[in-house]
Amino acid sequence: MGTQRTEQSVLFEGVFDKPVVVTFDAEHQSSDGGVILLRQLDAGLKLTEEIGSHFVDDRDSTRTDHSYLHLFRQRVYGIALGYSDCNDAQRVAADPCVRMACGRAPTGDNGALGSQPTLSRFENSQSARAVVAMTRRLEQHVIKRVAKRHRRAKLVTIDLDPSADPTHGQQPFSFFNGHYDTWCYLPMLGFISVDDEPEQFLFYSRLRPGNARCYRGVIPLLRRVVPMCRKLFRKARIRVRLDGGFAHPMVFDLLDELQVDYVVGMPGNRALDALAEPWMQMVRYRSTRSEQTETLFGDAEYRAGSWSRPRRVIIKAEVVHHPGRELRDNARYLVTNLRCGPEKAYSIYCGRGDVENRIKELKDLDMDRTSCSRFVPNQLRLLMAAMAYVLYQEMRRRMRRTEAGRAQVGRLRLMLMKIGTRVVESVRRVVLHFTAAHPWKNLWLAAARVVAADSS
């Protein structure tokens, strides 16, 4: 006689019109049916295939059940679905749709996904050289795809920004950072945008020690990326936007050498405050009379002692007025080679504020789940989170004419990925029965059409 499995049931009485019994005994069902969209999108982009080509696999192939590419996809798709930790592998091991997306059979014993120990060994298997090669390949992949869509671009903007990644253990190169007041890593992220397109596409993600200066890694990155952009966007001007942490003499000299437009935040000092004083006196007078916050913009030529030459500084002279409080000076400074008016230059710099929203989305994908005991696997984790985000950005771009076109990653996951699905596999095909009550049915069908049709 075959063995019968009895599932524990839960009874709800006195709440609904009839007693409700809950059992977890539905076979071959998934809560992440929409993951097949990610797989289709990834197949068209060849993203995991390209990046995964740099894996070095020296295992005995006769004794392995999972290729590194399959494990790589399992981690990238898992992060995209909200399963960001290797310990989550056991939770989705039997999910038929996730198994299909990762190149495994949806049902049966031979379709099992990689376990937590397998995934941990995978993350720790790669050398720093291989992970750096994958990071460089992601740069090239994203920038080339953006260039393919914008052959007549007039302006390409590169935004770089660091972000705090708090650590909670003995991770190597985790240091206390006084600015963020925590032990952390300090990853740097790079985004590229074209003309007036609102989306800033992630192309670079590098994990750095927690005590790294903001400009660490910027010079080699710009030396690679700016010539690449000039080659791919032949008629476009290149503009670089950086915050005040990047204001270093070597960075300014490189920007001049590369002959790009730039606007860089500059921390205040006594010399700059003295330059701004005439404008500050004017806004103090105006604010005293109007009892409102007043702002003026100006510019001046300035040369710090460590600079190779004078540069244009934009001055934002502002006095903040709060009822019942004393007036507060709020002078801000930018270094730029733009020829436009001071207020216009400052508004261009403020456009980089959207990068903060992109970083928040990355944190929603747990880009800061860097809890490995070695630095290189943590860099690989950051890279995999970046790749999951690249897939979502591409999905959002293709759905730009729908409500998904302005949705955050968490919302996209809810609308397009988290779908209850019954999987029926026969000899000839696999049929996915999505719940008829899915509230974004029409949106999902539209997404399926554009993912299958749009190869640009």
C-alpha cells in the first residue's frame, strides 16, 4: 500500500457564514506565476547568459546537478521575487514556476532547485577577477542597449552616487563611517540617462569598504565609460553629475581631461562663504521684509589651493524662514563648466535627486543583504541584485504607456509576479492556470505581449 500524507489543517469557526478549513495540500501550485515574464525578458536580453559566461566552473561535471548558470538565475530571479537570502531556497524549492524559470522541470524529483548549501558554495566559488569581469560586462550590456534605443541622442547624463550598506557582523572591510554613523560598506552605483527620458538606468554597482572616500573608483570608471559613450552616442554631449563627496582635485582634472560637461556639488568653506556673502546679505534683507524663505543664484570664479586652475562656482544663496524661529542661512555651492545661467545650472544638478529614488528601489531588492563572510561573494550578491533591478527597469520601460510605467519595483512585483498559479504538465506542454481573480489580469497580458514582441 502507498503511504498517505496527512496535512495539518486549521479551522476557522464563528467568523464566516460556514466553518472554513485550511490545509496546505495543493500540489503543483505556485504563488509566483509571473516569474515566467522575467524569464522571457531575460531570454530576449540575454542578460544572465552574457554575465554568466564569465563564471569559472572547475567542478567535475559528472557529479553536479546544477550548472552555475542555473544557480545564477535562481539567485537573480529569487532576489527579484523577494527571496533575497540563500536560506530562502528551501521555501521555493518546490515552486514549479520558479523551477521552470531556472531551467528545471516544473514537477518531479529531477527538477529540484539548488539548496542553501549549494547556493552558498556557488557564491563563494568565484574569484575576484571573474566577478570584476561580470561587473564590467553589465556596464557594457546596459550602455549598449540604451545606445541602441537612442541613436540620435543629444545628451547623455552619467550620475554616480554612494549608498550606505549597514553591516551586522564580522564582514571583512566593514568599517565605521562617521557620516552615516554606522558600521557599513559603501557601495557606489552608476546610472545613465538620455535626453529628457525620465528613467535613469543602472549600469554600475561596486561594493567598497565602509571607510572608502566617495571618489574611490570614480577615475577608472569614467575613463572606461566616457569613451564608450562617445563611441556609441556619436552626436551626444556627455554630462557628469556628482555630489559633494566627489569634489576632489583629481576628479576635476579628469573631467577637464575627458572634455565632458560636469556639475559637481562642493562643500562650503570660508573662502566660498566669503564669495557668497554679497548674495547672502541681499536674501537676508529680503527674507526679513517678506517673512518668507528667499533664494538668489550667482556665480564666481574660484580656485582652491589644491586645484590646478580656477573654475566656475555656482552659488545658491538662501535664507530659510520658519515662523517663530531665527532666520537660517543655507548657502550651497556647485562646481561646473556649464555656460548656462546659475539658476539653470543648479536645476540641472538637482535632477540627480531622482537617483535617490532608484537607490531606494534597489534597497527594496535587498541590495544590502551582504552578510557573507568574504568580500568577493558580497560583491557578487550586489551584482545579482543589480541585475534583478535591470530586469525590472527594462520591464517598466516596455510598459511605459501603462500604469506599470511609473510603478516602483515593489509594486511591479505585486502586479506582475505574485500570481497564484496551478501548473499542469503533460507530455506535450505545460499549462499555467492563473487565478481568474488576479486584479491586474489585463496588465499582465499586456506585459506578456510586449515582452515577447519588443526586442529593442
